[in-house]
Amino acid sequence: MNSRVRKALQFILFFGLGLGLLWWQFSRFTEQQRDEFFFAISNAKYGWMVVAVIIGALAHLSRAIRWQQLLTPLGHNVGLGSRFYAVMIGYLANYGIPRSGEVIRCGILKTSDEVPFSESFGTVVVERIVDSLCLGVVFILILVSQFSELGQLWSEKIWIPASNKIAAFGANTTAMAMLIGGIIFIVVLFYTFRKKVQSMIRGRLASFLTGFRDGFLAVRRVPRPGWFIFHSLFIWSCYLFSLYSCLFCFTVTSSVSLNSALILLLFGTFGVAFTPGGIGAYQVFVTSVLAYLLIHNYGFNGTQNEVEPLVAPFAWLSWGAQVVTVILFTGISIAVRSTLNRETT
């Protein structure tokens, strides 16, 4: 299949899923709830959204600064302008196809600074591992500060629904037969073409894996490890405070604590992984979790279905702040790229 056609189909699939989730959420609102939703959006305190955008931009800039620490051990000195531009273009690409930005920003450095793709991709994988560790820190902080709330959320929003779906799948003999058949087919296919796979591993793939390994292991030789750790924590602190700032855009969410914002950050991050830029999935996840927290922790009267329309504007606006940050600062990165490169040469 032509690569352009494949990418177009992927975009249609993921973007369609996101739009479908948005439609599903909005279709559950009554006419009165829809009017209240638009009233809340139009009367939000957008000054706090501006604060969120600025904080979010600092996170992206920090990521670009930290990237050089992984490139230095590989012998590459890339200007901050090129790094910031590549990071922002990568984030923008994620709004087309989830996680495609990692590949694209490595391709940009290959074109602009002749950094081998395999090496830069190895450094990006290191970044993702560090991000996962930081997300783990968020999870631990939530466990320490709000163990009971997280346990209830996990049970009601994830474990019970997932268990029911797995049980339903296991009871479906046709689905199980297809799954087993698919596994057998993959095993037979791999065995049939094992010699070609071995040949690929010894050839061009071996060269790529070598570069990838070098990029991956660069984390062991980063200059000033403390500075690397600082940026890693700073990036996720910015994510948290960017989201927290958006809570003050609405009266109904302004009393939500920083601890609860940690929970929203955790579930919102999961939502971003499913659809382009998290569209649809982010709104559904954050709306559901925030409504749950308001009912159980903040004494809101009403059922989950009644409270969700009240907090949905926050989910949409906080997601919108992320989109505005990426679009605005992608443009800025293009404008200041050459200037930043000269200043960091």
C-alpha cells in the first residue's frame, strides 16, 4: 500500500474515532445542558487560559533544551532553534496521527543538522522512557495523597469495565477463534520468512539498530545529569500547572485542589495516547473523572450524568489550551529558529 494512502487512512481512522467520541459525549447532553455548556465556554475567564498556554510553551522549550543533553554524547551539537522547531512540529504532527511526531522530529534533525535518524530516534525513545518514569512519579504522588480516591476511580472507571469486556470477549467463541487463528498465522508467517528476517537483521536493519542503541545508551553519558533531571521534572510540573490554571477559568471547577489536578493529569495523559492530540478521548476521560471527583470529594449534588455537562467545558478548554500552545509556538519556532541557532552556536 502506498505510504501516503496508508497515512491518510490512519488519519481518517484516528481522527474519526476522536470526533466520534466528541459526538457521543455531546449527544448525551439535554438541550438545556448544551445551552449551559456554550454559556460557560463564552463566559470563561480566558486570562487563565493564557497562563496555561505560556506554561505549556515553557514545557516544550524545556524539552528542546533537554534534548541536546542526549545528543551531545553522540557528538552532535544542534542549535536550540532547530531543536525547538523539531519538537513543535512533532507535537503538531501528533494531531494528525498519534505518536507520529517522534518520527517526524527525528527526520527534521536529519535534514537540518545531518543527525542520523537512528541515533536521534534512540534519544527520543529515552525521552519516552523518562516521561513514563515521571508519569510513574505522578501515580505515586496520587497513591500517597489520595489512595482511596484513586482506588475507587480505578475500580469504577477502568477495572470493572475492562473486566466485563474481557469476560464478554472470552465468552464469544467466534472472537476467540479469530484471535487464536491470528496468532497461529503470525507464527507460521514468521517461520516461513525467517531467513529473510535474518538477512534484514544482518543488513540495513543492523545498521539502524546500532545507531538506535547508541542513541538509547546516550543517557548514561549525559553532561550534568542533575540538569537533565531538573528539566524532566520541570516539564511535567509545567503540564500539571498548565492544567491547574485552566480550572480557574470556571467557577464550578475553581475550588478543585492541586492534588485532584494530579489525578486529572494522569487520566488526561492516557486520553492523549488514543486519538490525534487526544481529541475526544481527552474530553471524555477528564470530564468523567472530574465529575466523579466533584461528587465524591467536593460535595456536589447530582448523579454522574448530571454533573458531567457542568465540567465538560473545562475538559474542552484545557484541551484547547494545548492545541493553541502547539499551533502558536510552532509558528513562533519557525520565526525565531535562525536567531536561536545563532545564539546557541
